[in-house]
Amino acid sequence: MAHPEGGSSGGGSGGEQRRMAAEGWFRLWGWGRRCPGSPRLTGPGPGPTTPLILLLFLGSVAADITDGNSEHLKREHSLIKPYQGVGSSSMPLWDFQGSTMLTSQYVRLTPDERSKEGSIWNHQPCFLKDWEMHVHFKVHGTGKKNLHGDGIALWYTRDRLVPGPVFGSKDNFHGLAIFLDTYPNDETTERVFPYISVMVNNGSLSYDHSKDGRWTELAGCTADFRNRDHDTFLAVRYSRGRLTVMTDLEDKNEWKNCIDITGVRLPTGYYFGASAGTGDLSDNHDIISMKLFQLMVEHTPDEDTIDWTKIEPSVNFLKSPKDNVDDPTGNFRSGPLTGWRVFLLLLCALLGIIVCAVVGAVVFQKRQERNKRFY
């Protein structure tokens, strides 16, 4: 297997689960994509001068995590091979609809055909406050550059199994969406596709396909995941208001940062799902696995008293997503001037004029006094 998450073999064994749990924990504490203690998950790599006590400490931590935390993989929220229900119209823990087809190797949300949409949704609402989802996916087809579409959406939402225009699912949703968009509908855009973006919605916002969702996007990045000849992965972590999206698209077995934002508020009790849609252009959109891990994070006493099921999805963002002006890499430059910015600029300009006037008056008065001495 070429990847710690199971690659093409699905990673259904207990040892594989332990490796995945260890991997998630080491990233949680800043150890990066891979963890020590496994022949396939190389870690920070202590050098020959590393003190013996540090080596012993790392070894004991790796052993504890690898051997004792397989339970942090939440099977009730995970889609893992071998799939149950192949050849039937249903499967345990997951519902699918539309063009979705279940095979022994993948769940195909849409075939490479026009005007298709499909989705797959977890039966169980998730009541974890801190979690991390790993998605093994594949987008591929016969279309050449910019002649394919439309992409995949990953969901954590209040409603499930509701078809709609947003990558095969409903608009004006409640919750979180991660869009893996392969087609630039906005001909004026400078960003490079495929493109990954994030949106949080309380039901009041509509996703604008004509602008590729730019007006409601919180953050995004360019990600070349289409028609790769190796496995492609995405990780979404939500913990204590921080939302992080990482990718592994280069067959290097390493996570690469894509999105990292704070101030995100998501309730518990929502559902995980994935959907895809095609229009005049098409692609195969496949999900190989979705693995959810519980993150063991301490919360304050005040946080523990909150009814997390009553929280409204929201983001404490410093500027409106409508101010986003994209560049080819997906990073945000300064957007249009807001009311506060205009006010501050005018205030600074006014203060500058006053200072110049006072200085000018003082200089003029001194010159007048100097001239009087010569008369």
C-alpha cells in the first residue's frame, strides 16, 4: 500500500486504524503528516546526536498512541472498504441517492456523463465537538482542460439527502461545506482550477455558481487533484473554533496546508456527506473512503456547559467574504475599502492637514517677527 490511509486496499484492518489514529494525534501535537514508530510513517527523524532520553520518550509516546487509540476512529461515521451492501440499493450506516453507484472499490457519485448528480450521507448525526475527517477521493475523466466538471462537495450539515444545485445538494444549507471545484464558471477569475474553498452557512446565504462561490467563500487554495495517476486525499479538522483543510495530492505521503481559519462555530448533531454534480461537462467523481477521528481536546468549564446542538453556524471573520479579491494561487489580497477603512483614511488625512496648517502658521509668524526687527 502506498498510503497510510489504506491506498487502494481500503485500510480496514485494526493495525491500519491504529496507524491512522496515531497519525491524527501526532499532527494534533504538531508532529506533521507522519509519525515515528511505524515503518511506513516516518516521523521527525531524530539524528545521531539526539539524547537517549528523548528517543525513549518519543518511543513510549508512539507506542502508547499506536497501541491504545484505535477507538478514536469513529466507525459509525466512517466509510471504509470492504463496503457492505455491494450490489444492493442500500448499505449500513450510509444512504445514497441519485446517480450514486456502489462498487467493491469505490463509491461513484457521478459517472463521466452529462447532467448527473449523486450523494452519499451518513445515517448518524455526529455529536463530537472536535473531529478530523480524512477523505480518499478521485476525480477523473476524458475531458481536456476546462472541458470537465463540476466537482465534489463535502458536507457537515443539518439536513441530508436533499438534492439541489450546489454540486448535487441543496442551496441555503445550515452548516459547513468544502467545495472541490474543477470548472471555472467565472470567466473573469484569476484563480487557477481545480480549486478548494470553504463556506459556512446558517441558511441565509446562497452559493453563486456563476462566481464559483467567491462571494460566500471564507478561504481557499488551488489544488491539482484531477486525473492524477496516484491516490489523492483531503483532511478536514475542526477543533475549538479552528477549521483546517489539508491535502495530500503529490504522492509524497505528506499533508500540505490549504485552509486555516479561526472563529468558526459549528453545532453538534449534524450529518456528514459528500455529493457531486455534472452539467454540460462531466467527470467521474469517486469517494474511496471517509474516516472520522475524534480529537481528545480539553475544554474550559464554560465550554462544557454549552448546549452545542443549539449553536448557530457562524464565523467571527475580520472582513466580509465579499471583500475577497483572489489571485492565481487562491490567496487573498486587500479587497475594496470598507466604511471603517474610508473613515480612518479621512481621519488621518484631516489630522495631517491640521498639523501642516499649525506648523505653517508658526513658521509664518516667526518670519513676520524676524522681518519686523529690520525696520
